[in-house]
Amino acid sequence: MKLILASASPRRIELLTLAGYAFDVQATDTDETQLPQEAPEAYVRRVALAKAQSVVTCEPALILGADTTVVLDGECLGKPGDAEAATHMLHRLSGRSHEVLTGVAIRRSTDAVCRVTHERTLVTFDDLPAAWIADYVASGEPFGKAGAYAIQGRAGTRITRIEGNYHNVVGLPMASVIRLLDELRLLDEPRS
């Protein structure tokens, strides 16, 4: 069965490719606004599922949606809209631990059966000097990334501790993805 990634994220594309999957990419225009009073876990799961459900295909396919957010003091830090927002986020993350949550949803197009999960990783930054933050923001790397950083980029050199799945912080917890894909494929196998 064909696999479709409901995202144009270069990081997610790279992780699926490294895992050996052949897949198509169909980016979605899903509203990623967090609902009032919505818990971070519920938020990433809901958005991942909305992405998986938004892809339309006539072929039998497994459609993968994912959404990642950074959580600090119970607040979701999404993608910064400008340099000021990125700078503010990085100052808040400096010298502290935070959670990275990724929701993963896979929908089977033939019968709309879905599997949804999320993964949590704890990440700790070293103290980030103001000059480093300014230089990092000027590099452009924080934009388009939850929490204003990319662990696989320059910010990774300032992380002192990670507890959990590294690929989750990159944006796609591959062990969870593989498990859900296997579950959905097993449902297709005839029972004796």
C-alpha cells in the first residue's frame, strides 16, 4: 500500500527516506492553531490527525500526519513569526529543560481507520548568551521550527541533555511511526 506524507517538512522527508520508505509528499494547509484550554498532548494529536485526514487520494494508501511543539511551563511554543518572537523563545529556553511533543497519525484511505499517538522528549539547553541567540536568530535557522530551534542544526551544540527519542525532537519519532504502520498493515492480513 502506498505511503503518503502529509507534510513538506524537509526533516520528516529525510527521516522517512533514511528509514528506507518510498512515499509521496502531499503538503496540507491544516490550521495549527491551539484551541483554548487544549492540553499540549491533545493539541499535537488533533493537528496530526487533521493533517492525515486532509489528504485525498483515489489509491489505497497509508497517510501520515505529524505535528511537533515545544512545551515550556505548560505553554506550547510554536514556530516564531519573526526575529523578536524567536529571540524571546530562546531566552526563555536558556538554561532550562522543556518538553518536545510530536503527535503522529496514520490513516488508511481504504476504510478511514486511523491510529494516533504522541511522543514526549525532555530537552535541556545550556545557558545561551544573548550574543549567541542574536547570531543564531540572524542565521535564519529558528524560523519554521517549533520553539525556534533545530536540534539537528547549530542549536544542537547548546543542548546539554536529552531524555527520550532524538528523532521526536527532529520532528518524526520513527519508532512510533513504524509501529503504527505495522499495526495498520496487520489489520489488512487475512485471518485464518
